[in-house]
Amino acid sequence: MLADGLVWVGTTEDKKTGGMLAFEARDHETASIALLVVAPTVRRQYLGQCLVYTARQEARNRGCTELRVVTQGANLSAQRFYEHCGFGLLHTERYYHLWL
């Protein structure tokens, strides 16, 4: 559940769903990209960048000074994508999961 969020759906030229971005404004300073998904068939066609740009504009419109995103350390393609979009590494954390 997003506290104060939005979801954008990106479509291709032929009106098919190609991706989505979930945006959350945590407070009046910080917003975050909770989830970004782009279909493999439309990657490298700027859909992901358009969704990130939309999230950046929404954060600015809300007066936020920071837009954050979290990704897995092993997901190098996502890291490169976010760096290409202007994000930088803030810090790393390790999470461990126990499936019951």
C-alpha cells in the first residue's frame, strides 16, 4: 500500500502496456520510486526513462527535494539504468530473508 502515492502505466505506440512505475511521497521532502517494471520487449525504447521523468516531475510538483529508488545489489542492469537517469549511490544495506 502506498501512503501517498501514484501509479503510472506506460504504453507503447500501439497502445499496449509496456511498463509501470509506483511513486510514493513519504513526506514533503522525500519521494521514492517504489517499483519500476518495463517489459523486456520494450526495453531500450525510453519507456523507463519517461516513467522516471514523470516521477521526478511529480516529486518537484509536490515540493520534494529528493527522489530515491532502491534496487538489489545484484541487479547491475537496474543500477546502470538508474545511474543513466541521474541517480547516484547513497548507501548499501544487506537484507536477509527467511522463508517460512
